[in-house]
Amino acid sequence: MKTDSTPCGTGPKYSRKTADERREALLQAALRCIVRLGVEKSSIRAIADEAGVSVGLINHHYGSKEALVAAAYRHVADDLLSQIESRVAACDGGPRERLSAFIDASFSPVVLNETLFRAWLAFWTLQAQSPEVSAVHKERYGAYRQVLEKLFAQIKGDAEAGAMSPRMAAIGLSGLLDGLWLEWCLEPETFTPAEGIALAERWVETAIDDPGSL
């Protein structure tokens, strides 16, 4: 998750920025407030103060707090998936090795990150209340799962694991990774990232060797 380190409430004033640059700066201001204050206290006024702009400018670009938070959610989710996919693309092996690269990336410092954890909790909180945020959650989770599903489909072709369902395998692994990530963020001493990787790899081997379990 990429956010700048400007303290909350002391954001830079805008001057001669393009519309895209202003939207990006507003997203960063929203993310800083969400991480430090939580969703409830991250009002449009608080975000405007953080960005050093008027409330009207936020309304002009996003229309509502929910739309701005939804855009921030998409921004963080896209950035995170992009970094994971980059690790997968850099792997020279076959689909099984690329899946291992995906798992390794899921336990990297980019993902096991307190700032990301706080932002994700805030997004999940609002997801139950906001149709805009809920739509982004469904869309980005779908994109994340599709990456896994494609890898499992390639593994199925190589290993001739005819009974394995790539869709169910992707749902199962994503659920396991989410659960391990949440547990580690809540209590890092429970297990090491290496142990988390080993657990996920063991699950994958079971899914491949015993496809009937899915």
C-alpha cells in the first residue's frame, strides 16, 4: 500500500495540478485519515483539511465520502494485486512455481503491513454499509481470485488433476491466505511468515494430490 508520510492535517496545498494529480492527492489524503482516524472520523471535512483543499473540491471530484472511500479501496487493492502479480511474473518456473511466488508475495512485508491492515479493516467496516464500497470489494476480490483460478487451471492442465476445481481451489486458498494474514496482523507472534507460507503450500499440495477434497 503506497501512501505518503505527510502528517494528518498538514497536507500540501494544491497549485496548478492536473485533475488526475488532484484525484490522486485526494486519495492519499483520504487514506492517511482512514488509517489514523478510522472511517467514522474520516469526514469529508477532515479529509479536506488533510489535503489542504475545500470540501467543494472533494465533492467536485468524488461527489460523496462513500465514493471517495470506494476509490481509495480500489486504489489500494489494485496496487497490492499489481505488486503480487509482479512477483508472479518475475518467476521463471511453471504454474506451480508461479503459485508459490504468489504465496511468498502474500507473506512479504508489502502485505504484512500495519498500515495496510488498518486501511483494510476500515474498508471492511464500510463495506457492509456502502453500496459503492461493497461493489469495489466484490470487483477487486473477483480480480484477485481470478489470478489464483488461472494458476490452478494451468496446474490442473500440467498435472492432469482432472477432478480439481480451479474455482474452488482459488476460493479455498484465498480464504486461507486472508485468514492467516488477519491472524498474523492481530498477533504476529502466533506464527512466522515462513510458517504461513509452509501452511499454504501444504494446503495447495493437498488440493492437487487429493482433488476430491474440493
